[in-house]
Amino acid sequence: MYARDDVATTQDWQQLPSGDHVDAAVDGFRMLADPTRLRMMWLLCGSEYDVTTLAGAVGVARPAVSQHLAKLKLAGLVSLRRDGRRAVYRVRGGHVRRLLGEAIEAADHRVTGRPDHD
């Protein structure tokens, strides 16, 4: 259970988020709606990667991985750290990690037929 689950009330879910919040969330979901990006993000949840290592791990050409990372960075889903001349990427924050975890867990229910839980 997440901290937000403990404090969210029915009333919280009846108040629409602001347009800016909805737009930012939609941008994030749009970025995650690509299989390569989702795989990259999954790996970036567990560790930092440079472009070359990440490209090898997901089996995609380095230029394509660079383009995906640029889009994910613009959407605020990954952060960049310089390690000398190397650029190292990682997922930005626990919210993104939990979102990905929940998405894969929900997919697991659908794929395996396990019943949903509240």
C-alpha cells in the first residue's frame, strides 16, 4: 500500500485534477506506451545505465535508444547524470517506479487470469 492510499478519500477521487496535471500525466503515459521505452524504463528502475549498455540490454540500436531517452527526459521520467564523458540515466523518482510496477502487475493479472484485488 502506498502513502497516498492511506490518506486518499472518496472525496479526493471526486475532485478533478487541474488541466496542467492531466496534461503532464497524459504525456507520461504517452511516453510509456511504447514497448521499447517501457522495457528501458523497467531496467532504469533497477539501476543506472549509459546509452550503449542500455541499447545492448534491450536489443535496440544505440541511436534509437538515445532518441527514446531524450523523449523520456523531456517528459520528466528519467534523469541524467554525467560521469566524466559518459552520460548515465536512471528513472526519476519513486512515483515513476511505482507506476511501472503497478502497470506490469496489472498486466500480469490480465495475462495470467489472476483475479484483481482492491
